Amino acid sequence: MNTSTSEDSSQRSEENINTDDPSNVDEKAPLWIYVNKIEKLAGGGSWRFKCKFCKTIYVGSHSRVVTHLVQEGIKGIKGCSKVTSQQRANMKKLVEDCKERIKRAAPKPVPLPSSSRNAASSSLDYDMSYRDHVVSGFDPKKIKGMGTPLEKSFKNEAREQCDGEVARMFYTGDLSFNLARNPHYQKSYTRASYLPGYVPPGYNSLRTTLLQKERKNLDMHLLPLKNTWKQKGVSVCSDGWSDPQRRLIFNLIAANESGPMMLRAINSQGETKTGEMIADLIIECIKEIGHENVVQVVTDNASNCVKAGSLISTKFPTIFWTPCVVHTLNLALKNICSPLQTTRNNEDVYEACYWIKSLSEDVIWIKNFIMNHGMRLVMFTEHCDLKLLTIASTRFASTVVMFKRFKKINTGLQQMVISPKWDDYKEDDVAKASAVKKKILDEMFWDELEYALTFTLPIYNVIRAADTDRPSLHLVYDWWESMIQNVKKAIFRKERKEFDDYSVFWNAVQSILTSRWSKSNTPLHCMAHSLNPTYYSSEWLGEETIRKAPHQDLEVTRKRKNCIMRYFPDQDERREVNVEYSNFSLCLEDFGSVDAMHDRFILEPLKWWAVHGASAPKLQALAFKLLGQPSSSSCCERNLSTYKFIHSATRNKIAPQRAEDLVFVHTNLRLLSRRSSTYKDGPNHMWDVGGDQFDSLDEINLGRLEFEDLSLDEPEMESVVFANGDENEKEDDGPNL
């Protein structure tokens, strides 16, 4: 009698619970309706609850409720003895129904494209998850011929689906199409195809363990390059940059003829960028390399960098501070093309060079008018193949690059303004449009632009030559001398004057160039210049009547002696070096052989010293160190562009140390890959040049153009990059301006 009463009460309690009402049931945890929640416990989804059937109090989550009532699932809780078999079946059905409703309500995946399925048969119910193609009653092991139409059909469809998945990874992940040219991308799929069931690494392993493992692996593979520093020497290049969170990143790179090797990117947030701070960071790096292996420290010309260089040279007398040649020449160009009247000392320069500043303002004015009016821009694109884009003022030789582009689109601009559309369109400023037309058709405007390009071209060419990672320290002195002479020739040719005549404009330009040269010329430049055998050859000396061999140039001789004094403080050792230099410069003893004299103009300087320099061991060792050094810190500029690309606005929460690890791996993997024979000749040659900006090598995208031989943008680059481009890539016949 008592048992029957309890069963009836249990049934009545269940009947009182309306499971048909959706508001009463949580589809993710439906059995909560059979218990009373008493108290929520801290953490997770655990509650203190009371069973409505047995009136017992328990602690746990919904899974424990399921175990208690249905008596299925995890153990650790007693099953309810008051629940009948019919009630238990109803509860199971409720759980299954809720699971089915959740599954039906889930968003449907978009099917992958397939040539074997037309649009009419496609459905949003298509399962996008990967499956092996299995046919009932079909055993692949028993198939004698693996080329049957059925088998081919399965393979083609599987390949098509796999291609679709890879393509979606690119589309949804905002990946550059240039990634498909990356050999590591291709090899990863090849390796995975030999590992059945392989699962690619996840989010955490990619950013932690695998990244650290790759950095340690690179440290080991970079050891052979580091071991050459003792013989070849190395230059420490540095530059500063602010990341998207305005943290100061100080970049340090070790460079020589083997290429630029990233050492570290130091987060200097909260520190004042003083000369002492910069010197401390560089000195720490020098100690890591070994001060006896460091030839020079290359920075820009900022006052704090000058002070840092002085402190480093005082601590290590054999290490020279060398200002970046590219920065120096760029400052000289700015002084010429954008003169500022700040003191009485530069009034003459300002008056002589003001016409270039006025010309630059006119060019910018024309460019802005065209780009800021939609219909005018449409007219421009109809007549000009090249584009107009704003050039950042921080870009090297920005004014000259802008002038060069206007010269290239000269004909298109003139055709545009004389077309009927230009005069017929009245929606924008008609008076300004008329002024733009008048300026573009003004022959004097184009004559001035042509003249500005003519005399600045020698400066621009030296910037291009120095803005690489190639060894060029031994070429800088000759570059400056030849550049100044070529600028003078261009100006005097335009003014139709003899070389010994007086020219106001030339005096202004010369004062700027000589001032910059005197600040940047160091004893190291003169020593490297003196060790270049080319400058002693009769062929080189015969090209210009004013040329002198280094041992006959007074300025070079004085600074060379200064350099030798610092390298060889011992008097007896210094005398030996001087004797070796005299034999080298005067072609005495072994240096007087027919091959040694003949090869001076033919062989590269380093190779010449390796073949003919054994009789002068001290001078030969010095030549090996100096003739393989760069003359600019451009490698730092490119590496900071890499840092900016990795630590972008979309990844601005990445930790500084992890960002440094990523840039270290990125930069040094490229360094090692470029040393392989397949880099320039293989199917994936120059795979790390650019990205989606292959469609147009414009100034915006050029920050990611990290090929050591490509510095300033020029149409000639496309002959290298677009050797086998498609029709779309050939639509632009040059980089954008």
C-alpha cells in the first residue's frame, strides 16, 4: 500500500512538469527541470540541487543530474530509486530531442565548389567536413587496375574538394596569394600526404613551442655564418621605430657580404632615446658578437646616434661609427629640393634653390587636383597607364621619384587637358582646372622639371646603389667624388658655362653636397677606398683625367693613416703594415706580377686579395674585413617594415617578445633561403619578393618588398618580378607613383 502511494506521488510530480512548454526546458541542459536548484557554486556550472523524486540534495553539474536520473554517464553519484522505467525512458527521449533540435538549429555550412555537382543539386545541408570516399561493397585492395573511371572520379572529386578547402583558407584568413609561391607552403602539403591521419598544429603550439623550437633551430644553422665574422668582419646596423602601440623598438642587425642577420628587436618603451641609451644597447650587442669582429656601427645622422657612435668608438677604438650614406644623401636632396631659410648663412642657398621647391609644389598641386576629383581622375586613367599615388615625405628621394613619374606621364597629361572632356566638365572648380591645364601645357614647367631631374640624377643613382645590403663601403668615396663632378657637369651644361666659370646655382648645390660629405666621410671610408685594387689600375685612372690613385690623394692619405693608427697602435706593427701598403700601391714584389696588375680592374676586390694578397698578410686580413661591409643601414629599414607587417594593427596585442621571435625567424629564414642555388633559378625563384602587390609595385606596398637588390621602385623591377606574369599583371607597365 505504501509503495503504490509513493509511485503515484512520483507520477503526479512528473505530470506537474510541463515538458512540452519550450520556456520550461533548457535545450542544452533539459533535465534541470526535474530538480530544484538551491545554490550556485563558484566556477563552472555546478549547483547544489534537490531531486524532485527522491528529495535528496546533491552537488554537481547537469551531467551529474543525468547520471542521477537516467543512470547513464559519469559515475560518482547515486541513481534515483524513485524514478520508474517509464519516467527514465521519457527523460532519455527528452535529452535526444533536445540534441536533435540543437543540431537542426546550427548554421549550415556552405558547400565547396564541385564540377560533379550542379547548382540545382547543391544544398546548404551539404556536409563540408572531410571524409574518405567509401563505397559499400568496394574494397580498394582488390582492385587490379587503379586507373578505372570510377576510381579516377573519386580521386578527382577528392582533389577538387581539397583544393576548395585550401582556397578557403586563403580567402577567409586574408592570406596573400604570394604565399602559394612559398616553398614551405608546398612542402608542408607534400609531407602531410605521407602521414595518414595527420592533424596540423593548433593555435597555441604555433605561437609558443613551435616558434621557440624554430628560433633555436635557426640559431644553430646561423652558427656557420657567425663563425665567418672573425675573418670577414661584420657591421652592426641599428635604427629605431615605433610599433602600432607606440612602443619604441630598437632594431639591431649584423651585416656583411654574407647578408643581413637579425640579432634582436629591443622594446625600449618608457626609456628616453638618448645617446647613452643607444650606445648601451649597441655595446651589449657588440659584446655578444665580439668587439674584435665588429668593423663599424652604422646608424642615421641624428644627434643622439652621433653621440652614441662617439661613445662606442671611445670604448672600442677599432670600431668606427659610420653615418648611413643613404640617409646622408637623402638629407642633401632635401636641402636642395626643399630649402629652408632659417639663418643668414643659407640665404644664398635658399634663393638659388627656391625654384625647385616651387616646382615641387606645382607638381603636388596638379596631383592633388586630379586625385581629389573623381571625374578628373577618370580622365587621367583614360590617357595615362601609370597611376598617381601620394609619396610619403619620409621616403628616400621622394621629390625626385615624383618628378620622374611626371616626366613619364608627360604626354598623357597633355592629351588629357586638351581633350574635350576636360573643358566640358564643369562640376568642380573650373578656374582651378583651367590653371592646371595652363601649367601642364607650359613648356617652361617641363623644362624646369627636366633640368631638376638632370642634375639630381647622379645623387639619385648613388642612393639607389647604396640602398642595398651589398658590400659598398669601399665604393663610397669614389661615388661621392664622381657624383659631385657629374652634378657640376649637368649644371654647367645647362648654363652653357666652362668648368672654371662662376655659377651661383652650382655654388649653392656644391656647398650642400660638400657639407654633407665632410660630415659623413670617415677614416674607414678612406681606408676601404685605399684597399680597392680597381682604383690603382690604369684602366680606371684613364677613364677621367682628374682621377688620382688613393696613395696620391692627400685627403685619403691623411685619413688612411688615421685609420691604420687606430688598428695598429704598436709602432713596429704599423711600420710593417705601411711597408705592405707601399708594395701593394706601387706594384712592388709579388704585387708587380703580370696577373696581379692585370686582375686589378677585372676581379672583384675581395677575390683579388684572396688570389694575390698572401705576401701582405696584415693588409690582406684588413682587406677581407673592410671590403665586405655595407655602407648604409637600409637592412634595418627593411627589417622594420617586416616588423610592421607582422605586428600590424590587426595583431597589435601580440607580446613584444613574441613579435621579436617572429621577425627573427622571418628575417633569418629568408637570409638562409637566399643563399641556396634554387632561390634565383628554381621554380619558386624570388618567392619572398612582395606579395599581392605583384599586381602593382607601388609605394604603399613597397614596404614589404624585401629583396636585397631592389631598393627604389622603378619599372625595370617588373622585368625581374613579372617574367612570366599573366595578362592581369601586365596591365600596369610600371610601378605606381
